[in-house]
Amino acid sequence: MRIGIIGAGMAGLSCAHALRGQGHHPILFDKGRGPGGRMSTRRIDTPLGEAAFDHGAQYLTARDPAFVAQVERWAQDGHVARWSPARLDAWVGTPAMNAPIRAMATECDVRWNTAIAGLCHDGGWRIGDERFDAAIVAVPAEQVAPLVADHDGALADAARAAVSDPCWTVMAAFDGPVPTDCDRFADIGIIGSAVRNSAKPGRTGPEAWVLQGSAGWSRAHLEDEPDTIARALLAAFADHIGAGSPTIIATSVHRWRYAKTGTSARGASWNAEIRLGACGDWLLGPRIEAAWLSGQQLAGLVGPAR
């Protein structure tokens, strides 16, 4: 089948790879400019050179045997490396968190900078100006319901029930090392996570930290101005570190409306009657591994080409 997939993040790309292996022809559509999604990396020019920030997911873990094997393949190809400051079984993309996604995307037919506002079903599926035998949505739960509500009410209801936590993220580059031996802090007041991004394997450039607000604080301040968010999180970080912090030479702020997903525990969804499917971490669990597994499970439900 010719299958249109909306969303070229981990779940969509995982599903596309598996579908290709089954003899199908998947084509992905993504509103982003390039690979990454919640595994994106932002680069900022500073007086001391370019600073890089993994401003979404900070690391991944692998527990399922199939995903463990996939991570080991990425490691052999130089796309990931272990990073113990997060946890003993943590991995990060190298030289940036989006490296595995970028590698997967190069082997797929992806239409970047293409936002899809709706799906039309008339026996087949129309996505944008193209026609497909089947359609798959691989986007956050909050974006699933508007796409599928006219076609699969049960799927839309499941997506509405899987509410994601938001996350405000502040990226800060410094003119020298922040005075702490720790490369990662968790749950320090309003900060859910603080990571010395420049300490991750394969990173270059000046001292760079990613500060992510806690879910509750981010939700309470979801509509605040970015400058207000930056001042609050940087002040909380400075209070935790204490005196002697170096000068900030560049900052950037990003709001993730759908950061840590809820879950419907369905794994994946496939409506064989109309050939409409959904995959994503919201269907399995709030981890990168879950997104990859959900894509694989959906491809299994679709089955091999006949």
C-alpha cells in the first residue's frame, strides 16, 4: 500500500521503516523544518562560538529487547553514546540528541515544512494534494483528535483522554564553567531538570545548560512571556548553584505544549476497515522507547504487503 504518515518523529519514522520492510510505500509529512521533534537540538551563536542545546528529550533508555537491539545499532553507527549522569542505562544522541532521528529520516521519503490540517476519506485517503491507500497519524495526542474525529470516534476519544504535560525550557550559554561537579539536577524547586548539555558525549562549544520547568509550574505559567520564564528559571538555577556563576552570554526559550504525554496504554491503533492508524508514545508510555515500539506495533497490525 501507499501509506501517508502525518508526523516524522520517532514513532512515525519507526513505523515507516517497519512498513518499508513489509513491502509498503510510506510517505511522511511533517510541519518541522527537519528531523527532531521532541528530540530536537537548537544551536545559538555566542561570542565564544556556537552553543548547542538538546532542548527537548535529554536522554533515552532501552529496556525492550527489540529497542535495545536498535540502540546498539545506533551506537555502532556513532549515533548514540552512553551518558551516566542521567542514569546508568541512559543514552544520548551524538553529536546531538536528534542524531538517531536524522539517521532514520535519511532513509525515508519525508515532506518537511508541510503542515497537514485535515484528512479526507473517500474510499482512499487524501493528504494534502496526494492520495493514499492508508493513513497514519503519528503526532501528539492533542493533535490526533482533530485529524481523526470525523473518521474514528473511538480513536479521537482516546486521544482526548491522553493529556500531555507542558514544559517551558530555557537554554543558557555561559562564558565559563558553572561551579558544580554535577552535570544533571532533577526536581529543584520550579526546575524539573537542569542539564549541562556541553558535558554530553560529542559536544563542543561553550558551557551550555538546559533548564526545564516542572510540569506543574509550566502549566501554571503556560501563557507567560518568554522573558518572564527565562528570568524565573535562571534565578531558580542561580539560587541552587550559589555564588560564583559565570556570565550568561546567550539565552533562548522554548515552550513545549505537549512535552510529557499521558497514555492510553493501547500500544497502537489500526482501523482495518478504513485503513486508518495511529502510533506514538501517548499510546504506550512517555518515553522515546515507547514511541519507537508503538510505531513497530502499528506496522505489525497493518501487516505485510499482499
